[in-house]
Amino acid sequence: MINSIKPEAPVADRVLYTYFRSSAAYRVRIALDLKRLDYRAVPVHLIRDGGQQHQPEYRAVNPFGLVPSYREDGRTIRQSLAIIEYLDECHPEPPLLPVTPFARAEVRQLALSIACEIHPLNNPRVMKYLERELHVDEATRLGWMRHWMKVGLQALEAMLAEMGSSGRFCHGDQPTLADCCLVPQLFNARRFEVDLSEFPRLLAIDAACNALLAFRNAHPSKQPDAAT
């Protein structure tokens, strides 16, 4: 089992089913670390054994067979943004959403643009379907992935310019739900060698986030299951 190192509540109270390279699980790890919440992480390897997410034991936790899943006091939440907002409501400091309704909507639109528009098109199960069912070759699959990532990141860069929210992060001078989503997506883009040079705003925000210990602690390379 993997464990966070920051004490706040008994570790048995919180369990995160995670995979070190999952963008969605990465989002939740950032939020947990920003909140300084202790948790027990249970790795679910998305490749080994034909994909451990497909095994009956994990399907009983999450019928979609996806990570992350978050369990607290015997209750389970299965979508990364729902998990983060739950954590933010239960543990409001530091806040991951602004105070005013419009500002909260701005942050949510950035987070949802990543989670709903960019990420699903380069999800591993989509890539596997392209490979195994449609027999798309590797070069074409990588081209698909890079194309849709870039289209989405171009839109994000434009949205940030139009919003004009001053500060070092997506919205102001402290990390929000949007930053929890952005950093993992940029990690994923780098992993697949997407050219990020045309996104100066996104890169500046990414650098500001990764200067914080919480983001560094949540990085895939820092997860114990990265070595397995």
C-alpha cells in the first residue's frame, strides 16, 4: 500500500484507488496534498494483468473500471472532480474554488474543459479501442492524441487570455480546481511529446504550480507504484 506522509486524520478514514500515470488520479492527489489530508493509496495498475481495473474486485468499487475512486467511512465517490469538490466542501482550507458565483463558474469551466473535452479523447481505453478494434497503427494513434491535446490546449490558452484573471495561477494567486486539472494534462502532453511552445500562459501557470510542494508530491514520478 502507498501512503501520504501528511497527518491530519486517521489514514483508514480515506482510501484513494489510484494509478501513478492517471491524469484523473493525479488531480485528486494534488487536492489531497493541498489540503494536507492523510490517506491510504491503493494502486490499480491499468496495464498489468490485462488491466487491474477490469478485475471483479475493482469493478465492485467502480463499475466503470476507471480510476480514481475515493472511499471514506465506507462510502465511495468515483469521479475526480466530484471527489475534489467533496474534499473542498468538507475541508475548506485552503479553498479550491473562489468566493463569488461567477468566479467559481470561471474556475469550473476551465476544469471541466480539461476533464470533459481534452482528457477523454486521449484516455487509454480510447487508445486501446483504436488499436485493438479499429486496427489503427501506432503512428496514427499518436497523431490523434497529439492533435486533440493541442486543439484543447489552444482553447484553454485563449480562454485564459479572454478571462484576464490576474495572478500566478489559473484564477488569482492561489491554486484552484482548475490548476489541479491543468498540471496533470500538461504532464500527459509532455509524455506524448506535444509541442507546448505556443502556450506561454499555461506554461507559466504550470511552473508556478510545480514550485509548490503539494504539486511535486503528487507527481507521477513520486508515487511508489511508479517503480512497479
